[in-house]
Amino acid sequence: MKKIINEIVYDAKFIKGHTLQPQWYKILKVFLLLGLIIGYYLIFGGIKTLVFFGCFFGLGLVLHVVYRIKTKKFTQSWLDFKVTDNDGQLEYQRIGIYYYLAVAINGIVSFVISQVLIN
């Protein structure tokens, strides 16, 4: 259990400090998600909202774990995740199209599941 907590702390520190997205976008994402949750709830109701966001965050966790594994804890390049080593300091380029395409697909899949499974 301690190992899992340590890995979560490692990921949280990386997410907080990474330069893959501009700082303003990291803040804007919170408000975008809150607006999306409220809008989805007002349009489709509580159950569909819970199903949508449960699926979306679950698929997002899978996406995060895949990137984490393939990049060896965010230390090597893979697909659109680019890492360079400058005198022992890792520098990251902005995340690219594959990641955002996967997020969009996760959103579409979550939407379909929430609409089809809950009638």
C-alpha cells in the first residue's frame, strides 16, 4: 500500500510541475470541467452525468497509466511526449496531437456509454 501511495505522490508532483501545458491552461481546465459537469447535469440529469464522468475519468486514468508506463515514469520520449536531457535536467515539450486525440475519443466513448446504457 505504501508503494502505491508513493507512486501517486510521484505522479501528483509531476502533474503539478510539468511544462507539457501552459500554467493558464492547467487552471482553465478546472473551470472547463466544472462547467461541463454542471451543463451535462442540467441537460441529461444526475445519473447520466455520473456515468459520463465515471467513464471519462476512468478512461483518463488508463490514458495516464499508459503514458506513464511507455515513458518510464515520464523520463523518456514516446509518441507525442518529448523529453530532452540538458545536463541532467529533464525538459518537456508541449504534449501533442495523440494525447488530445485520445482525450477526445475518451469523451466520445463516455458520452455514448452514458446515453446508451442509461435510458
